Amino acid sequence: LARAAQRGAEAAGRSVETLIDDRLRSLDDAARDLLGWAAAMGGPLRPDLLASAAGLPVAEVLARLERFEQRGLVRPAGPGRFDFAHDVVRQVVYRALSQPRRQAIHRQFARALGAASADDPWLHGEIVRHAGLANDPLGAARACLAAGAHCLRVFANGEASAVADQGLAHVAELASGAERVRLEIGLLSLRVAAAAGPGGRRLPALAERIEAAILAAEALALHAEAAEGWQILSFWRQQASDIGRTREAMLA
């Protein structure tokens, strides 16, 4: 009975996907292309951001979304927003995109969101997601630093810790150089500050990584970054009650 039920569910899933494929094939190339952008966007669709990423006029995007609604592919999701009628529709459309195409779309979304984040800093989290899906560790690390700084400003220390850890993982994928050092020290500073503030987690075991980042900064004559690294290290050692080495780091 269990196997029969599973086969029935799989058959039902295939029939739904077949129905969706039939609807998609009835669309012209431009409409299918925009639907792919919408599927990659994730969550409720903001026509302005969708238009910015896809390089289309907002009026044209709205007109196409309304046609998608008439075909039962999307539905209204609040003032000025749309969403897919069902997650299965989003999944079918997204799976139809090639991997290089997906990465290119996510990269464009990260850029569009980056421009919009000046007015809406809460978008930094979405930039992190799109940059990660675009396989852009540099963009993802930069977005993590901006997102974490915003979290600290609104006293969301737990979230700041999490995004700093995510950013440090992205930094590990970068080639050695000044940009990596700057991002690593910035994210380490963010991680320690988030752990020390209200709602933060226990201070992480980062002393060795901070020391390595300081050495890298000094080797590249990045004096301001090295000084910030020593400041982080002195604070970390103070919290660990290592008074002698705290004094050494402060003097350095």
C-alpha cells in the first residue's frame, strides 16, 4: 500500500508538472525569459527589482506579470507584489534554467539589490543569498559584512554573528591579497563585536585566525587593517582573562 501510494503521488506530481510545462510552452520567448528571472528572485516578486535586474521597463514587467496572472502562473501577494501561484510552478521554471544562466541571473539580482540597499538596508540578506547562488564569494563576503553591520545597528547580535560566520566562510574561498585581508579583518571584528554585545553568542575561538589576519595585513603594509586586528585581538584576550597578552596586543 505504501509503494502504491508513493507511485500515485509521483504520478500526480508528474501530471502537475506536465500541465505547467504545457502552459509554459504557450508563452513566447520573452515571457518565458522573464518568468525565469522571477523564479530565480525567490519569495514575493517586486516588479521594480525584477525590472532592474532583468534590464526591462517596470511597465513592461507589470504587463507581463498581469498576463501570467491570467494564465494562473502567478497571483497578487499584497500591494504592488506578486508571487507564484504555487511553489511547484517556481520549481519547474527554475529547473529549466541552465546552471550558467542561473548564476548570471543571480549575479544581476545581487547588483540590482546592491543599488537598492542604500534606501533599504534589510536587502543585504538577499544580496548575500543571490551572491552565494551566483558563486561569487567576493560579492557574498562584502554583502555579509554590510548585512552584519546593519544587524549590529539594530541590536540583532545573534543574526550578526551568523552572517559574520557565513562571510568568513566565503572569505576562505578568495585568493590571497589586500581585498581578502580587509574583508577578513572586518568580518572578524564584526564577529567579536556581535558576540560581546547583548544577545550575542559565546565568544568564538578566533585568536589564531585573528593573529594570522594581522600578519597578512602587516605583510601587505595595510597598517589600518593591522591596527584594527590588534584591537580585536586585545579585546578577545581581555574577555578570555589573558591579562598579560592583552597588554601585548594593546601595545602592538
